[in-house]
Amino acid sequence: MSRKCSLFEYLVRVTGCLLFAFLIFTCSKDDAPPPVEGEEEQPTVPTSSGDLPLMVISTPNNTIVDEPKVNGEMTVIKRGELLFEGNIGIEIRGASSQFFDKKSYGLETRDASNQDLDVSLLGFPEEEDWVLHGPYSDKSLVRNHLIYGLARDMGRYASRSELVELNLNGTYRGVYAFMEKLKRDKNRIAVSKLTSDEVSGEDLTGGYVLKIDKLSRSDNGQSYTSANSFESRIVPPSAGMGQAINFVYEYPEAEDIVPEQQQYIIDYVSQFEAALASDTFTDPQTGYANYIDVDSFIDFFILTELSNNVDGYRLSTYIQKDKNEKLAMGPIWDFNLAFGNADYCSGGETNVWAYKFNERCPLDIWLVPFWWERLLQDPAFTERLKQRWATLRGSTLSNGTILGKVDGYIGLMQEAGAIDKNFGTWDVLGIYVWPNNFVGQTYNDEIVYLKDWITNRLEWLDGAMNEL
């Protein structure tokens, strides 16, 4: 008696892919579903080509929504090889991106009983929480993937990511960036685990993860409250409508953090801000440097300014503090509107400072904290920034290195035919998709724009850094 085919084998059989010769030894023809006379031909599931993995996800009888995750199954194939097959939970994710036709998804890997299960996917360290980011307004398809790669090359943790193709419930959905969800983990945001009984002494000093961001359902509410966040005591520059900077509890989460821990991190951030705002802020012993990892602030500044991220410093901004350590910036997150892809608040310009967002858009709800303007008033900070910039421009952030990464990503997608398939599914070339600063008629137009924008930005920053 022949055995039952796996999900992977069945998908490959349906598509009639080149692995048929392999499957004939592992699955009898008797396993294939018999044809139904008069039945319309079903759409085929695309196979993986080249080195671009294919993720095939099915959620039988379950509609994917924005919370909770629904049960599903996922298969990952690369060059015809089965890399993963198992259960998952999946939901729609994102804020403004949820209005796009091409959705992004959060997923968690699960065991046979649909309990969370740590696995290694595409060579990433084992974990259970993952993200499928669907570039839509970013018609280059690579902005997030690019900046995360640059950050890691600079020695900073950023979400590991890989470009993939997605087939969802029998329908091809285009090119996605598969990436790690940001969370406290020894291989992600590597701060110490903080339990509810650690409320004094050294234990209380870490680890914490905060973010400056909009609130989501997972943040325990749709408005800033003392339960989910705390407010900066210093008004952001140019604020004209009573705007404030709110620090959201990311780890421990709002429902887990205890009062002693809340008070500790509130006091620490407040002391840092007070020192930075003081007349003696440059003093190496009593000033701001006593509270922060200056090098992490410099690298965060460089990555945000390199890309002129219009959301930079004020949204999707993560801050961490480990046990017995200073406050550190990062990891970076959500740069799909960067690299000239925003038509508001000078997001498309190559010759403005991103940290001066408040001057251009003082009525925006979410503003940039005073930190960056004040830090650049310290000659010691600016000198370290210039030195770091000069070093990176000779290596990781050279024109050739950055543009070479872009070319590599394009070559990978072209080999798989994924660019044509993506825009055959999402016909957005030549069409404005919020908040495009540039609308190319072809994919090549979009890439020429991106590469020219990067080149011009680097040239401007070279001069602007020297003038600080």
C-alpha cells in the first residue's frame, strides 16, 4: 500500500515541477487525486527558481485577520529542496500598510498541537515569531532589506531578512521580505530576561525595551496611558499643539511590567533627559554620556540620516537598556518609506536633515525628541560622529558597497523571474501609491531613481557631516 503524500510532495505534484523524477521514488502515482471530468483546471502553485525561496502558506477554512492568528500550514522550498514543512499561526500586521492590497503578515511556527515552536527558518537562529513584509508602495522591493543588511554590516543587530516569494492559499502574492520579529531574545534584542520578582538592586537595572511609536492592539490600548507608556518631561522642539514624546513599554510588556520596574525605567530616562538638557550636558561624568551608549546613538543617527527616513526618531524607534548597562538605541525598524519614498515633510529630498523633521512639520502628531538637536551641540559627540562616518564611508557605506547590495538583490529576483511575477500580480508600476515621491513607469525606472537618490544623498551627507 502506498503512503500518503506530504504537503510538499502534493504541491510539487500539482505544479508538475522538475522534482517529479525525485517524487516518483517517494510517492506512488496512486496518491495523486483523480481528475474530475468537467472540472476547471486549478491554478498552479509557482515553484522556486534560483536562490529565491518560495513560501507556500495555506489556511484551510480560515480567513486571515488582524488578530488573532489563525491556524495554517507552511512549506518553504528553495531550488526544489524542502527546507521546512509545519504548522503556523498567521495574522495581518502593520498600521498604515494594512490599507494596501498587498498585506504584510505576522506568523509564528507551531507544533502538531498548534503550540508555539522554536525553529530555524532560512538559516536564522531558532525562534517562533516571524514577519512577512510585503513591499507595496516601495516598488524597489528592497528598502527594508537593504537598510537591515547595512546595519548588520556596521556591527549592529537588525532583523535578519531574506527576499522570498509567497503563495497564499493557492494564489501567488509576489515578493516579500521574510524577517525576524523584533523581540527580547538572545539572538535578537539581547537584553537580560526580567521577571516580575526582580524589583530591587542589580536585578532591577535590566533588561528593558522601549519604543517611540504609535500604539497597536498588542500595546494594551489605543491611547497612551500610564499602564502602557510614560511621557517625556521635555516638550519636543517646535511642538505647537501640545505634542509629547511617549515611551511605550515593549519589554516587559504593559501587562507584565511591575510598578518597581516602571518607576526604575521612568527615572532612568528622565535622568538622562535632564542631564542632556542641563547647562553641563557635555560633562563626561555628570552629563548625558553617563547615561547612554554614545556609539549606539551615533550609528542609529547615521542609518536614519543615510536613508532620510521620514519616520525616523519618532516612530518605530526602539531603545534598550540591559542589566548594569546604559541606554542604547536600536535596533532600527520599518524603513519602507525611506530612501526617497515619501512625498511629505521633505521625505523625498536628499539635502535635508531627518532629525529636523519638527521644523518642517510642527503640526504632526508624532515629533522627534530633543535628543538629537542637543547631542549635535556637543563638539565631542560631533567629532565621534564625523570619525565614524569617515570610517564607514571607506567600507560598509561606500557608494560601491551600497549600490552593489542593491544590484545583488535585483539579480537574485531577476534570476527567479520574481520581479515580473510580482508586478504582474500587483500592477502598481506607473501608478501613485501613497506616499510615493517618485512614480516610475517601469521597474528599472524605480531602481534608477533609488540608486541616484542614494548617490546624491551620500554626496550631500559628506559635506553636511563636515560642517557639523
